[in-house]
Amino acid sequence: RPLTLVQTAGETVYVPGGWWHCVLNLDVTVAVTQNLCPRSSFDSVWRRVVKSRPKMSKRLAERLAVDEPLLHQRTVELAKLPPEEKGGDSSSSSSSSSWFLL
């Protein structure tokens, strides 16, 4: 069953990863969004990003190589797995290309 809410000025709404959601702006609005990726969820998030945003995933991999070499190595390992071992994820991705690793 859907959850409906009205967000007012100054409030923050957290939408958990993988939750389908829709936003209807009731007035002129400025939205600031951020995608979060806890290290504990990196594999599933990475698989989803590679599948749904291939160009963005390549740019992100390049940044990881510089800023987070261990996570970049994990992207290389995940790319070598057969498709059935990579797992599936039917959730949609955000249109934003900005990611924050926790």
C-alpha cells in the first residue's frame, strides 16, 4: 500500500535504496538529492548501476580507481563473474549521477 506524505520547507525525506517512489511538486520547488552507497551494499548497488547506467558506471569506476582503489578492485572482480552469480535486482535507479560512499 502506498505511503503518501507532504514534505514542507526544511524537511528531509529519506527513501531507502530500491524503494519505488514518485514525487509530485505542489509548488515551485528546489530539490537536492543524493544517492548513498554503504560499503556493505556495494556489490548490489554496483550491479544495479552497471545494468541501468552503463556510461555512468564507467565514469564512477574511473573515480573509484583514483579515490577508492579497493572498491575499484571489487568492480573488476564483479565484472568477471558469470551473469548468474552477479545476481539480479529489479529496482530502478535514480536519474542522478551523484553518489556518496559511506
